[in-house]
Amino acid sequence: MKGEWRRSRSASSSRLNMFSARKWSGVSRAVRLHHFRSCSVSRASPNLTFVPACLPPDPVEVEELQRFVSNSKRLFVMTGAGISTESGIPDYRSEGVGLYARTDRRPVQHAEFVRSASARQRYWARNFVGWPQFSCHQPNKAHLVLRDWEKLGKLHWLVTQNVDALHTKAGSQRMTELHGCIHRVFCLACGDRILRSELQEHFEALNPTWKAEAFGVAPDGDVFLTDEQVRDFQVPACRKCGGILKPDVTFFGDTVSQEKVSFVHQRLAESDSMLIAGSSMQHLIYKVYSGYRFALAAREKKLPIAVLNIGPTRLDHFASLKLNSRCGELLPLIVCT
Ligand SMILES: [Zn+2]
């Protein structure tokens, strides 16, 4: 595994993968090795608990997507929570099975996290409890297909709105994590970076007798605990400066850096078609840079756009192709040459 990872870190890939690997090179490597070593979750059969009901792929749909992919030479792919539901991670919005449909839980707000020690205590206590399960989720067939398309030169760039690291675990390199990754943590004051798995050890050392039971894990690793349960939880500060530690994810109310947005627009400008997999592209209830803007840019450039998502999306009226299937069921049927 070590050798394979080193081989894949060629000069060209590390140059291109500037937002997901170079900045965090040691971290990304450790994340991947850690997961392959310590998690024994099988990839063989999908976990459909959080996947909305849908019919098997229609042969006509398969043929249409096949034509779309065959005609593309430099495919730009954008993925959302819907691609990870088959790995057992719930999304926020799906009817009946999404987090919003099942609970009244809403994601943490950036301003509240920065301002309030008790908000951070609540966030980290929940995240601490959810981590052992959340960190072991494995990529499903859809993630692996996109990894293969990259290797074959079909996929020009991948942008994910997910923070679950499943594309990284699958081996994708030409990728930008638009909203960051929950497996990395940094200090708001000095910028020091550590692995989320490393932080887990600090939590355990600081809270040797603290215990709470988790009830359901959210797309960002959050679980549900009462205020009473989190009251005695101890949160570590930055080891270097004592500053506030925050996951390397864009919380709701925060913005994606202009540098990252421009980088993705450049990759889109080099592409000849766009595939959106597992995202409804709906407005989030809190402001965050939405992948929808990249879809609008693709439309302006008159690129063919295919949308693969169970249920309606914001792009349905201007997509060249709309497919209502599970990503992990339809994508493996496409022959990539
Ligand atoms: Zn610091």
C-alpha cells in the first residue's frame, strides 16, 4: 500500500491535486493508510439504509449515459451526499431517509462555533462519539468507478461537496474537496494541522471516564447527544499556541476561499462535459459556496450536462440528461474507453 501510494504521487498529480493532497500531503497519506489498516468494513454490498427508493437503471438510461460518457474526452464530475449514501452515510435532504426528514438536527454554524466555547464543546463531544463509526465508512462502487475513469484519462477533474474522504480512500487524485474534509483539523489561530484520528487520542486522554451513547451519525460525523451529556466533556486546545481547533471543513455560514473557487473554475474551463452525481444542487439553508455555481458556469459554456440523482434537482430544466438511479448501480454499467 505504501509503495502504491508513493508511485501515484507523481510530479504531475501532486501539482494538480493542490487542494486535497499537496497542502495536506502527510495528512492525506496517513489518513489513507490508517483507514486501510484499521477498518474492516466490507465494500462488497451497499448499505441502502439511507438511499431513497428507486427503480433499477432503465436500459435506455444506461445507453444514454454510455453515449454521454463515450462522447466526453475531458469529463468534469461533481459529487454530493447522494454518492455516499450507499456507503451508509445519510444525506441531509432525501425524502424520508435524509437527516432533515428524520430529525430536527441542523449542522453547526461557523459563527457559533468560533464564538461559543459551549458550542464547540457540544460539537466535539458529538464528533468524538461518532468518529469511530464515521471514520470507518468505505467507498462504494461509484467512488471506485470515478477513480478508474481518472486512471483511464476520461475524468479530467472531480469536485466533491462531501467531507467524508471516501474519494480519497478510493484513490482519486485529480480532485478538489470543495467543503474540506472531516479527517483533518487545524488551529484557527496559528494554522497548525493535525489528523482528526490524532485528535481522537487527545480526546480520550482528556476524557478517560466520559461516556455517551450515540444515536445516528450525520454526514459530517455528528451524532445526537443532550446538553446534559456533553457538559463534562473536555476539549483540547492547539498543542502549539493554545488556540481553537476546528475541523478542516466549511461550516454553514462560512465561505469557500476565492483561490479554491477560481482553481475549480479553471479545471471546468478545461473540460468538455459535466456529470453531476448524487446531488440535488438545492440551495442549502445556510449560506455556503454551492456547487450549483459550477453547473451554471458549465451551462454558460454550453457544455453537455448529465445529472444522476434520485429525485428532482435544480438542474433538471437545463441538463442534457437526467437519470434517476443509484450512483453505485448505474455507473459500474458504463464502459469507459
Ligand atoms: Zn495554534
